[in-house]
Amino acid sequence: MKEIKRTEIKIGAKVRIVLKKDQKTNRLTEGLVKEILTKSPTHPHGIKVRLADGQVGRIKELLES
């Protein structure tokens, strides 16, 4: 899976993230980016974001920007 850079993520983008509780199963949650939490340009486990519904996780798929 291609590493997603922080610069590729826009507020309001539709993404799939893995929540902390789902890391073992890799179950993905879909939502819209409200806030980008990771400060570095990249992260080996994915950029951490907060979704519009308040859930926090690491981006695994960028659906649209």
C-alpha cells in the first residue's frame, strides 16, 4: 500500500482510517477529515486524523481530496 503524505490530505477529504481499537483486525472506518493530527510529512503507520464525527485514526486509503 502506497504511503500517504500529509500534503495529499485536505480538510473535508473522504478517507478510510483504522481506529486504535481496530488495529489488530485492520477494519476500516470511512469518514471526512476534520483535522490532521500528525505534524510530520509522513508516518510509517499512516497520518493520524480526526474525522468529522470525532473518531481518530490513521489514514489507510484516500478516497477523494
